Amino acid sequence: MIKKLLIGGVLASALGGLVIGSGLWSYARTAGGWLQQTAEDSVPLEWEIKRARQLIADLAPEINSNAKRIATERINVAKLERQVGETEDKLAAAQADIMRLKTDLAGGDNVFVYSGKTYTSHQVKDDLSRRFELYKTRKEMADNLNKMLSARQETLSAANERMEAMLSAKRQLEVEVENLQARLAAVRVAQTSSELALDDSALSRTRELLDRISARIDVEKEMTQVDTDYFGGIELDEQGETELLDEITHFFDGDQTGDGATALTGIQLGDDE
């Protein structure tokens, strides 16, 4: 029983270690990926664009090396073309000689004269046989040269296409980098404008100062108008007081002989009653 418990405990510990170990490994991979992403995001965009430009510039040595290999292959292909051309010219001349000797032998003569020398039909036949064997050997070599030339021309053509593709890709990368640079510059201008719009404390203080100055000017102007109206009011009051005194004098003087006096007497009598 104890043995079974010990075995079970060991198995449980092993399984637990595997589970924990795999969990820790997943955490470690996740943390590593997060740290890498965080490090990449913390790099300034201007620096990333400079890095992209540098990577494009680093393509130049490889492009130059490929261009050198292509130039060398072009020279070799041109040399092989000349060699093939010379071989074909020799084959054409050899074929013409063979056909001449064949025609002479077919005529049935026993003696032949070439370049001032006399040859028997047997000598001409032997020479024709050697020429024909040499021609077949050279023809086979010419065929091999033509096959080699075709293969190298195809290789050179493929290399030229790859070079054009690489140069086109490099130009496309340069254009994309310039577009990214322009987009980043536009973003930076927008960010600067946004910062200026947000940081308007100095503008606000200046606006408040101008408003206070304007208000003080309005107050000074209003005070001048109030003083003018006030002094004008004193003059009107003096004129009104004179009219009031004249009106009272005229009233009482007229009432002594008319209805005014009666009204005044009636008021007095009423008061006495």
C-alpha cells in the first residue's frame, strides 16, 4: 500500500512538473514576444526610416556583384558566339571542299591536278575520306558549342531578368521609403499644430490683458460722458427752480383776487371747522 502511494506521488509530481514546465515555457515565449514587440515599438519612427534606407543601401554591394557576374558572362557568351561563328565558317568551307572532291571522283578520272600538283584517284579518295571524318568531328563539336551557347544565352537572359527585377524592387523600396517619410512629416506637422493648440496659456493671458485694457478704455470714456451729463443737469436744475418760483408767485398773486384766494379761504375755513 505504501509502495503504491509512493509511486502515485512520484507520478503526480512528474505530471505536475510537466504541466508547470510547459506553462512556464509558454509564459517565457509570450514574455519574449512582448518584450521584442515593446522594444520595436519604442524605437522612433525617424530611426526606423533611417534603418530602412540603410538596408536599401546595403543592397548595392550585392547588386554590383551580380552586375559584375553578368558582365563577365556577357563577355564569355560573346566569345563563345565568335567561336561558334568561326567553327561554322570552317565547316562551310570544309563542306565545299568535300563536295568538290566528291564531284571530281564521281567524274571517273584517274588523275587530278590541284594547285599545280597531280594526284591519283586513290590519293584523292583517301583525302576525301579524311576530310569527311574531320568534318563530322568538327560538326559534332560545332553542335555542342551551339548547345552550350544556347544554354549560356538562356542563363544570361535569366540573370538579366533577375537583375532588372532586383533593380525594380530596389526602386520600389526607395519610393515607399520616400512615401513613408512624407507621411511621417505630415504627422509630425499635425502633432506640432495640436501641441500649439493645446498649449494656449500664453495666448489666453494676452487675450485677457487686451480685454482688460479695452474695458478700462470703455470705463474712461463712460466717465467722461457721465461728467458732461452731470454738469448739464445742474444747469437744467437751476432753470427749473426759476420756473418753479415764478409759477408759485404767479399762483399766489393771482389767487388773492380770484378763485385761488377763495379756494385758499375755503381750505382755511374747513380747517377751522
